[in-house]
Amino acid sequence: MYAYDEIDRTLVNERVSEFRDQVKRRLSGELTEDEFKMLRLQNGVYLQLHAYMFRVAIPYGTLATNQLRALAHVARKYDRGYGHFTTRQNIQFNWIKLAELPDALEDLAKVGIHAMQTSGNNMRNVTSDQWAGVAPGEIEDPRIWSELIRQHTTLHPEFSFLPRKFKIAITASDHDRAAIKIHDIGLRLIQNEKGETGFEVLVGGGLGRTPFIAKTIKHFVHGRDILSYIEAILRVYNQYGRRDNIYKARIKILVHELGIEKFSREVEDEWQHIRNSSLQIDDEVIEDIRSRFTYPPYEKLPHMPDELRQAAADPDFEAWRKNSVAPHKVQGYSIVTISLKPTGGPPGDATAEQMDALADLADKYSFGEIRVGHEQNLALPHVAKRDLPALWRALDKLGLATPNVNLISDIIACPGLDYCSLANARSIPIAQELTRRFANHELANLIGRLHINISGCINACGHHHVGHIGILGVEKNGEEIYQITIGGRADENAALGTLIGPGVKFDEVADVIEDIVEAYLALRERPEELFMDTVKRLGVEPFKERVYATR
Amino acid sequence: MTSPLEQKKIKIAGPSVVTANRTWDGIVVYRTAAKSWSADLSEAAIVRNSDEAKALLAESVADDVGAIGPYIAPVQVGSDGGIEPGNLREQIRRTGVTIGQSAQA
């Protein structure tokens, strides 16, 4: 966990007071909506179809149990009893009243949570690997650097009025769980040949209307220079980024139009002006941040405790363990992913009761810490292996032990037309139907790793471009139509999917996905050949033929 | 499912209403003939041509404290005078999410 200092607490509390005054003036008519809109967006307040939506930041996906309980409290007191975890380590409440928002913000501020950097054309919540600090083989805990960037960019005037929103993600593992290649800046923590810590810097990734995979702009930037290098990128973006056309305003468009070579030369020139300035980070600054991340007092535990050996006789436990439990850097401990994708449920939703109960379980079994991943699942990062059977039984009672992590029903979906004012088509009902079709865990395991991503409009909040199977809802003549892509991925080998053919109607989507999966099962050369391997080997044609032969 | 952002030129193809979200709590409301807002679609003022629509929208925009983001939305008017939303987006705004779980609470 990271312990906030007095500066952080003052900042968050002052923000609540300011927003309370702004809301008061808005409700009295002293501020018009035009004047108020930017202020509310800077506090994570959108207007959606049914009501205001309140987006709360979970920096680098780390939550303490008192923070999760505070989110449950907001869900219960100010909303309709549940929250929606998003693809960028935020949580959204869908039915919040403007008049009550200052109170909700104040309640969250008491536990160090806020809604800054969750909206507007500024630097957004810096995201990271949900297994940060516990995954085996990491160079270093990437949250230390996430926190450094968070501190530097929060309310920074130069980053508060950018041409468009700006997103940074950081990973420190070979396997990228933070989807850094689809961010405006992606940072991969590495060490050079001298053993110095630094970053491979990628730039210009993003999805939406014009998707691009980020390109490497510099293979190694020393850790002490990372703020100045990021600032150099942002200065070039601020100078050349288009403000006349919202669809061309993201940095990915600038990088694409200038070309990565010219863009990198511009950044390099800018960087030379500022790299030896006060932006160079002293070791003491990093040490101070590092010291504020506390790690549990791990015990020395056996690799295979008796409790685990005995529980292995239970096939349901074993199915869950094999699916949802991952190796930890400390012997005797595990990382447990909590699926928020129950059969028939909306992806990423958790009720207030589930949040409270999960906080209790985290206190009991995970040193009071919870993580939030971009796949819209949660994780308990420090579970002793001996506790896994008891944890599983407790999670099962809460409906939080669905053993489908990374399987076909572990669907990423945006809120879609059921909630979002930008959406053209529904996402969640498509996801719900697919989870029912693939509810059989034996079938899901037979299929193996397969990610389905669904977006209800071209803005791509469901990351459909990088789904192994991507589903994009559009509107055509007043009807919901869904375009299907295959072959996308969001990991270290990130790629954009390929459209397989004409869009299909709402009622046909689940049938089409079943056809694609059946084709894959028939085409794969062996059970170990994953869906993505088959697509890579054969291309989209066999899948296209299967889907459209009878349509 | 027309986005309100696209309603720069007002051209309506049939009976329409002005809808928005109430400022203090955000709930869906409709402009009434009594120059007020109602959460009940059946109380909405119906407009049938562009001039009427423009006038109703202008009046609604002027009531900035009452509701935000007003726009013109199509409706269907039954033979009994009953008003129904004219597209899926408006149907969802009126009756709630279609996902059939606790979200409906």
C-alpha cells in the first residue's frame, strides 16, 4: 500500500471544498451548465443517459480495505447499491445526484480517494499492472514510478488543458497486463546493461475511431530522466497536437502524421532543453516514494501446505485454483484473481455487499489489500496458499468464484447503450448472453484462453480492437448492428483485430461467436493451439467462411 | 439513437419531444406545454414541425437551472394519444437498462 502524506490529504480535501462551492453555485443558477461542465468533468462527473455518472480513480489499481468499504458506502448511500469497475482502473457509479456529489466526494476523501484525472483533456489516472509488486520476475514495483508521475501531473497546469485526454500505463513484467501499447504513453520498466533502472518508452497508442499500436520512441530512458522525457513528449504534443478537430486531437494522430522518426527528433530537441533541469529526479525523491509503499510481513511458508494438498481432492476447488490463482514472488503465497464476470452478469459490476465482504476477506487473507485490473476483475495480491481453500469457499458464497479468468466468458465490455450517452448499441446484454452460452466450464477450458471485448460505439471503451474476438456495436437505420473482428490482442504482442465481414444484428451476435469458436475447435491442430495461434496460422478467411456461409 | 450533439440543424420527421436531465439529480425529464419539466413522458409537449421544435428547444435551453442537455427526440403517438419513445435510446432512457439485474433496483 502507498501511504499518502499531508500534501496529498490537503489537496484532496481542498478539492472537495472547491467542488462543494461549485455545485452550490450551479444549483442556485449562479453558474450556467456551460460554465460548470468543465468543473464537474474535472471531478469525474459526466452526464449519461439516466443520470450523472461519477468516475472515481483507483491509482495504479491499488485499494486498501477501508477504501473499498468507502466505495461500497458510496454505492449504498448515494447510488443504487453497486459500482462498475472500468478498463482503466476506475470505478463508476451510474445514478448519483449532483446535489449529493460533494458529500460522496467528502466521504471518499476521508480514505484518500478522489476523482481527479478521471475526465477532461488532462493527464488521466496513471494505470499499472494489477500484479505490481508481487509478480515474479519484475524489475521493480512499477507503482513507485506510477506514483511519481501521478504526483507530478496531478493538477499540473501544463497538463490540464491538453488537446485531448492523455493516458499513461506502466508495466515492469515481460508479460504486459497493463496494455501499455494502447496508451498515449506506454512505459516498460527495464534495466540496461549497467544494471540501471529505466524505461522503454512507447508513444502514440490508442483505440477509438482511429486505432494505433504504440511505437517505441526511445529504447532506454534512465529513471531519473523519466519526468523530463514525458514532459518533452507532452510539450511537443501541446505544441503540434490539433485542437481544431476532436477526432484528430490525440497524440496517436500526431505521431502517425509526423512519423515516429520526426516526432522523436522533436521530442529529443525539447528534451535537451529540460533534461538537466529541476525535472531530473533525485534518488532521495524516489527513495521517499519507495519508502511509502509498504509490503506485508510475509511469513516463511511451505510451497505446498497440507490445506492445499487436501483441498485438491475437490474438483470445484481445483478448477478455481487452476484458473484464478497465480504464482507469487514469495514462496507460500499466491495472487488470486476475483472474477467479476459471473454467468449472466454485467462485466465489472460489484454490489456494495460484495465490496464490503471482499474487504473483510482481504483483511483476513490478503494483508488488507485489493487490486483492480483493466480486464474489469479484482485481485487479492498476497494470499497464503494454506488459506486458498477457505478463501475459495467464502468467495463462492459471494458469487465471486467463477473460474473463468482469461477464458471466453471473461468478457471486457463497456457500459454501452444501457448507460452511456455516446453509445450507439448495447454491450452488456451481448456479454450476458455470451456468458450464458459459454457457462459450461469444461467447454470454456476446452476452448482455452480467448478474450472477447465489446464496445457499444467507435470510442472503443471496451477495447474491441484488441480483443481476440472484438465486437463493435454501431447503429444503422435505427438498428443495432455489430461488427466482428478477430486476431486483436492487448499484451506485449499487441495487435489490432481484422474485420471478418458485414455486421450482424443484435440477436445474431452470440450465434456468430459460437460459429467462430466451433470453427476454431475444428481447425486447431492440437488442444494446446490457442485461438490466437490458429488465427495467426490461418488468417481470418476460414472464420469468415464459417460465419457467412449460411448468412 | 441520434446523438444530441448532431442536432445542429433541427429537422424532424415526425412527432417529437424535448428531453433533458434534471439538473439537481440528473433524472430524465421532458419539457411540458406548461413550460416546466416532467419525469412522465405522457406530460411532454409534442412538436410536429421544425419551427415548433426550434421554439420548444430554445425555451428549454433557456431553463438552464431546471435541466441540462436538452435535445429533440422522436416519439410515436398512438391513436389513443399515448406517447411512446421513438427509438431504442429513448426507450432505455424512459424504462431503464435492459440488463435485467440489480441495476434495475
